[in-house]
Amino acid sequence: MPTIHYSIGPDPIRPRHLKVRMEWTASGGQTTLRLPQWRPGRYEQGNFTRNLVDLQVKSPLRLTKTTASEWVLQHEPAAHLAIEYSYFANQPDAGACWVDRELLYVNPVHCCLYIPGQEHEPCTLQVDAGAGADLRQVAIALPSKGEQCYAASSFHELVDSPFLVSSRLHEIRWSAEGVNFVLWIYGAQFPEGDEGGRILRNFRAFCCEQILTMGSFPVDTFHFMLLALPFSFYHGVEHLRSTVLALGPQQHLWTSLYKELMGVASHELFHAWNIKSFRPAVLQTYRYEGLMFSELGYVYEGFTTYYGDLFLARCGVLNFEEYLDEVNAYLLRHTVNYGRYNHGLHESSVDTWVDGYSSLQSAPHRRVSIYAEGMLQALHLDLTLRHCSDNTLSLDDLMRFLWQEHCRNPKQGYREADLIAWCERHLPSACDWTSYFQEHYAQAMSLENRLAAMVRTVGCEMILSPCEDSIKRYMGVQMLWNKGLPTVEHTVPGSPAAMAGLGPGDRWLAWQIVGDESATSLDSQPLTLDQDHSAVRSVTDDSSDLQAKARKILRETLVSAVGEPYASVEWHDANPDPSALSVGANQALAVLHANSLDHCSIAWMKAVDGMDFYNHYKITPDQQATAEQLATRAAWMASMTR
């Protein structure tokens, strides 16, 4: 008989809350209960306890909270115990929970307590739809044990099994290479006729491509659970037997969002091997109570990102030019992130636990993305292996090696040393592989030159494209133009904007482009505001004449600095559309700005010869590619199914 039983359904008295009940037979006189602090697949603190409400046990049991997400329950030996609580389910993404009268969506890792030391014990789950709710059909990867009752071999399997419950689910089934697949859709209709047939063929194509490349699939049935949302959104979360995909807006799901849907679906499917089956040794057994650091995010996220799009190209869902568009999107993220000069992928992988997944949560340009940077490094490694082996070895072989090693010994994870050893064993004279991994993954580096050399081996070239936004290009500042006032997002260290003192969150109150002659004369003149100026003190007031005041102050300051020659410069009657500003290479920009404390100052920025910022690279087919290069490209893009 299973040790622990869970019941999950809508809370009848709290809208947008789950009611969770946990029952078990205890041993000893006390039981420790914990709520997971993170979700595998999201390598940051989840703080799920903030959503837990009204944790209750029946008297005479005594429950004591001991840490942020741990409780100790005092009880009689061999007692049959139950605990109930509510969980706030108001996060409609691919990794959390949501409940209303039409949809019950649960990731159990968010809301299921567990007993430390019993994570490997079997569990059962009862889905309790509740009275009055329109919740009938269940999408779940766990085997059924009766009416909306499901069995999990362990707590690990339970919390790796999200589920959807609704009467508005659409179900599409197919098979590929002996594996059964199910697509569950909530929020959109699956197209009929030729369009639906094309979509189904594409799903089947990348499923076949992945299975044939890897040799076998980890499970016999896999579920795609698609949430079509009414707002703009993109998210996917991996599980061994399923994935949840959340995209929106729903009306564009099969049109402008279609490539995104194919991309995230292919990415998450490859995770069934890469992280849900073979994974780093330090992550082999999940510990839900604390942080689990790994330096190898470039493998489990970066390599997966690389293969997600590559499989689509190999099976024909994307043509080669469309595939390069996807690569170039990551290359753009690489070139505009100056964090590549600060931290390598090892440290950036660990630091997802420090500053999460949003650049807004940390210092600008602090580190790189294990997704974008890891993807580009995977591309470089794949092409390097192909080039050094005369196209007889590739990253495919390394991925198959990790999968085969996992099948031989499922309890043993891999280390970076295993990857290096594989490269040394198969290509001992190609390069110093220890140095390669040190330079590409441990150290901070900018990959452009090395990547440019490798893409030439597949008949492509990497072209530098100047940034079209002249403010970004010459001044080194990224702006947010869609606010009430233009606002600085971040600046490039050492750029004219950074040296002028512009910082994140600074608002532009007035600005003026200064021509060559005046710009030169201002180079030696510090532009200092008179802090006693009455208008300065009120320049950030929410008044209708805010910008008029600011322009007046800026003009007076500039005239005071250079005298009459500047007074003859033509002024705009009103500030132009800031997003249309164009600054030449020999021009300067004066900006009256205010920071978050409403401290005002003037930033004087002048382009510096030879310093361009935010320029980006694009990989394009080389029209002069040799037959040998084209043959290597063909092998790189070769499908296992065609």
C-alpha cells in the first residue's frame, strides 16, 4: 500500500486557491514535513511557501514551524495522520499552478508537502474536481488507478507530473518510432483539414528525428500539454513523461507564433534525455529543500537550446535560412550582452541561483545566459568536432554517449571531466581539450572570432552589422522609449553614456543634439547644473510644463558653458520623438536627466572614434562556399528520417 496519499482540487471557499490534503501512516512520535523550495528545471529559489495558507491538523496533534518551509508534527506512534492546507494558484505559466471554474492546472512540486527521507516511497494522487466546477477531463502522465486517481512510484515522480483538468481540453494522438505521443490543448482549437494535418506531421517529424538520433526514448508515452493564453507569453517546462508549454496570444498560436511553438516543443522534448534522464552528478538525486549548484547549465540548457532548433531544420520544419534566423537571434543576444566579458558559463550557471532568470534582478551586463551563450558554444563544439574528425564525429555522438552511459548506470550522473575524456579518447590530437573546455566554459570570453572561423567550415560567413539605433551605437546606452519619459535600461561600461553618468532607471527630461563646432567647444567645459536654480527643484514635478522647464534649464546651461556661439544654434520648439533621434559619429548629445531620487544632472556624451556599441553579427550562407564546405553542411543538416 502506498505510504502517502494526496488529494488536490479547488478550494471551495477561496477563489484561485487549491485545497490540498495529505494522508500517511507515521512511525515514531514526530514527523518532519517540508515544502519544496525550488522546481527542477528552474534553477532558482521558488519560495513556494509564500502561497501556502491555513495549514491545519486535528487536535491533539501539535504542528510547529521550524524553518521557512519546514514543519514538525508531534503525534502518537503508528498513527494515521492527515494534514490540510490551501495553496494560492494564480500563476498561469508553464511551471506553476492555476485554478478557476474552467481549468485546474497543477505542478505538484509547488504545493505538495513531503517527508524527508521518504521521497522514494510510492504515492497516490486523487484529483478532486469539486462541485460546480466544469472540470472533467484530465491530462496527466501518471498511470490511472481509478476515477481521477493516479499512482506515482515516488515523490520524485509525483512532482514531475503536472496535470490539467478541464472539460475544454482537446486531445491529439500520434506515434513515432514506437513511442506514443499526446498533445493536449487548452485555450485554442486544433485546426482542421490541411492545416491540422501539417501541424501533426511537423510534430511527428521532430519526434522521429530526435528518437532516431538518440537511438531510443526514455519512456513509452509522452504528453505535450499546451496552454494557449490570451496575452503575449512564451514558456516551456520539461518533465520526463510530459512537458507544459504556455504561449500567447492564443489567436496567433497557429500563425505568427507557430515557429515559437515548434521551437519550444522540440526543445522540451529533447530535455526528456538531456536533464530528465542523464544529468550532472551533483543533480542526480534532487534535493528539494535547498540550492543545488551546477556549473554545467551550458549542457542541460545550452545544448538543449541548440538541438531544439537543429532538429527542426534537420526534419524539414525549418529551411536552412529559417534555421540561421534562429541562430542569429541567439547571436544578437550574445553581442548585446557585455556580461560575456565578466563571467563564463560555469559561474553564470551557478549564479542562476543568485539573480534568477531576469536581467532586471541583477547588475547590468553581469553574466551570460546559459541558454543563449550555451547554445552558441554548442554550435562551436559541434562544428569543431565535425571539422577535426573529417565529419565522422559530432556533438550527436557525445549526446548519444551520455544517454548510453545513463542506460548502463541510471544512478550515476556525468561530470565535465567525462565530456573532456570522450573528446580526448576520440580526437586525441585535434586540440588540447582540457584547455578548450577551460576557455569556452570556465572563462569569460567573446566567441565571435572563433565562431566565425567554424561557420566557414559549413559554407557560411559571419557578417558584422552596425546597430541601426545611433544612440545605442555611438553612445552605448539602451533606452526604453515606451514610458512616459525616455528611460535608461542600461549602459555599456566605458561608453560615452556610462562615462557621462547615465545609469539604469534615469529619466530623460530634455535633450539636445549638438553639432560639430559646438560639440568641440564643449569638450573642455563641464556642464554643471546650478542646484539653487528654482526650476531644477521642481523640474521633476508632474506638471504639464515639465519638459518646457527642463528644456529651458538645459539651454541656459549650454549657453552659459560656451557663450554666444552656442546661442545661435537652432533649438526645437519641442523635444522630438526620442525614439527617432539620430546622432552622427561626430556629434554630441546633451541630456538633462533625473535618477530615481529625482537628483538632476546633465550628461554630456560625444561619440568616440573607433568605438561602436551594440553592433551585432549575422551568420549567412556564403555564396562562394566550396564543394567540401557544402558537403560538411549537408552532413550537419542531414536528417535521420529522409
